[in-house]
Amino acid sequence: MLNMNFIAGEWVAGSSELENVNPSDTSDVVGTYAQASPEQVEQAVAAAKAAQPVWAGMTPQQRADILDQIGTEILSRKEELGALLSREEGKVLAEGIGEATRAGQVFRFFAQEALRVEGTYIDSVRPGVAVDVRREPVGVVGLITPWNFPIAIPAWKMAPALAFGNAVLIKPASLTPGSVWALVEIISRTAMPAGVVNLVMGGGGTVGDTLCGSTDVDAVSFTGSVATGAHVRRMVAGRGGKVQLEMGGKSPLIIMDDADPETAVTCAISGSVMSTGQRCTSNTRIICTPGIHDQVVGQMAEQAKALRVGHALDAGSQIGPVVDQKQLDTNFRYLEIADKEGASRLCGGERLQRPENGFYMSPAVIADCTNDMQHVREEIFGPVVSVLKADDFDQAVAIANDNDFGLSSGICTGSLKYAEAFKRRSAAGMVMVNLPTAGVDYHVPFGGRKASSYGSREQGRAAAEFYTTLKTSYTLAV
Ligand code: NAD
């Protein structure tokens, strides 16, 4: 069966087709997905433009009910949707179900936000004049999403866009279109007017570029790599569109001598190599003070070696495969760089054979790293974690902040003094204390600084900033 695009309320075939292959077992084809042509993207833009005022004109209660219905169905099917997600992306089933659950919760949260669009009423500086400031939808919004969170990221972009009365075009990553297709299928059975949600699957250079270049797309929210993000920013901002980018990370986790060692090692491992290290928020730079360094390094290697790598849908697997051959090659290339840079690979980084033909590798722990090493500075996006040493808290903070990225950061410590000082001094958008840097709540702002993010924050109430625009009205009662 061909999984089609959804344009103007109709399921339509594309100009070509692409197979979605299971990275745990390349003989398993998850499905075949229609690839939209640039003309079809333009049709979807036109449909969204026509439908948006209809959607915005519906009552907040109507929008809330539809979003709630979507969230409720996702939650009631979380095992099935989680399994689909794990099959196409390769994260283990528990994580797949967790992510599907997150998507359902996000829709239900924004269902309620549709009812809470607040404005301000204020007296004018001029006599007899009143001023009100209200939030209105931006209009038509393009959503471009990566492969590593195939349903959560589409949900946390789509739900606020819809809650605030926008129409959307969504372009999922070519490696993982299945989860978004399933989400749009759920939406297609609601009372949402045709054209409010359009699914346009296809490559970045065709569908992505057409979407970013269309002057009828008022705003684009993008999550993906720094290079693509820069391109999207140039295209969208260059024509006067609103743009929001969430990109890479190289998050530091400081481990102080006074940390609880068990908590620290758990944070260091679960925040880095789990999910095959394919999280933008992974704590890939572990910075230890001297008194705890050797203990942490030794236990990290022990724990990493014990992790079971296997088929994402096997109950015994703790880490699934890498998403594809290209990412696997990138991981091995960076491991070679680390070896040449003189760092010590304590374990992992081997190609693993399993009964199925998948992209399996063992998680790698690398010690004796310094912050100027290329593999420590650049995002790898694989199950590879580097450990560095710092003389004291001040040097640890300096190392933590000395990176082009600034998405999330963390500290493991038993001391309130260090915890509070780090929260103040960290140059990241999100800071964790005694927690891994990956793993965030859905009802609070998400985003980073420096090369990690551009534009206003996603998620929580902060999402209103991007998906609405302010209107200031003046009234003189005569
Ligand atoms: P990517 O940049 O290759 O692709 C992201 C999306 O952009 C895909 O849908 C892709 O098809 C599309 N795209 C590619 N070329 C395009 C073009 N010319 N015009 C418009 N769209 C285009 O990223 P990826 O490999 O899918 O994802 C991995 C990256 O995403 C990592 O760097 C990771 O850190 C980042 N990421 C960031 C966050 C965050 O919130 N900060 C979350 C998840 C992933």
C-alpha cells in the first residue's frame, strides 16, 4: 500500500515514491511513501491559505475539542504508534512508546492552551482612548522535522500551530515519514476543515526548499542540523518570513567530587549513549573534577559494556541500531578522529553483527579528552561519549561553556552552592541538576543558545510567541 500525501483534505499520490526501511533489519520495509512534487507543495500552500481563516474563525472550544480528540487517540494507541516509531527510527520500544505518549500529552496540553489565548487591555496615554493587545495566528506555517523524534517533534510544532489558529504544512524527514503519516491519518478523521493540515513528504531540496521559498508560507519552524538550519534561515528570513530553528548540541555534564557517584554515572550514561546517542540534548561531554574522575570513568565503561544492543522491538534490547549507514559512517569517522587525537577509547565503537542486518554499533566511552579535540567540539549524533578532566568548579564551568552549541547542560553535585552557581553561569538554554541533560518536560520552554537555536522557544506557553503575532488596537469611544 502506498502511504500518500494529504493535501487540501485529500490523500494524493506523489511524483515518486520512497521506501521506509527498518534500521534494525534492512529486509523489513516499513512502507512506501509518496514524494510530493514542488507543484503539489504549492497546491498545499494554497489550500492552507484558504483554510486558515476558517480554522481561526472557529471557536477556541471547537479547536480545543479537536486537538483533545487527536491527543486522546494517540494515547489510546501509544503501543502501536510507539512500535511503528521504533520500527522506522530504531529507538527501543519503551522509548518509542514513551515518545508516542509525549505526543499525545502535547496535543492535550495545547488543546487547553487554545482556551487560554490572553491579551492585554490598558489605558492609552491619550485621554479617552483604550488600548488592547491581542494575539492572532501567524497564518500558514511550514513545519520541517528531523528523523530522531519522528512523532514528538511534529506534535510539539503542530499542536501549538493549530491551537492558535494557524494552518500547517508538515514535511517529515525522509528516513521516518511513517509516524507523521499516522498522526495526519488521525487528524484526517476529525472535524478539522480540509486544508488546515497538509502532509507533504519528500526531500529537503525539493519539498523543503519549495516550502521555505513560498511567500504564502508566513512562518517556518525547523528542527535539524546546523547546516540545513542556516539554509532555511537564509531562505525564509531572506523573503521576510518568520523563522524558528532548533539545531544541534554538544551538551556538557559536570560531575563534581561531591556528587553521588551512582547518580552521576547513571546520568552520564543514560544521557549520552541511550537512544543510540541520537538526541540533540545528549550529554556527550562529561567534565569531572579530579577526586571523582577515575571512579566515574571506570564505572561508565563498565555500564556501557553491559548495555545490550539489538533489534529495537526485542524486549531485551537497551540500545537499538544507528538510524542508517550514513550516520554509522559518521560515528566511525569521529571515532577514528578521536583515536588520532590521542584520546583513549575505553570501550565500544565496534560494528556489531546481529541475526538481522541492521546498523548496530557498541556504545563508546572515550577518556583523556581535552576540549580542543575535534570529536569533543563537534556534534557526532551517535552513541559516543567523551570524558574530560577539570581542576575545579570554575574550570569545569569554563570548559562547559566553551563550545559553539548551547542547548542543554548539567551538573551532578551534592552542593546547593555549585548547583545554583551553575544554573546562573551556564551558557545553555536548559540546565539540569543531578539529572541527565536529555529528557525534558513538555509543558515548559525548550530551546538553546548560540548555534543550537534561533528565534523564540518551542513548547509550553512560550510556544505562543512563535505561532502568534501581536495586534495593538486603539479605541476612542465617541
Ligand atoms: P537535517 O538537517 O538533515 O534534516 C532536518 C529536516 O530538514 C529534514 O526534514 C530534512 O529533509 C530537511 N531539509 C534538508 N534539506 C533541506 C532544505 N534544503 N530545505 C528545507 N528543508 C531541508 O537533520 P537530521 O539529520 O534529520 O536531524 C539530526 C539533527 O537534528 C542533529 O543535528 C540534531 O542535533 C538536530 N536536532 C535538534 C533538536 C533540537 O530541538 N535542538 C531536536 C532533534 C534533532
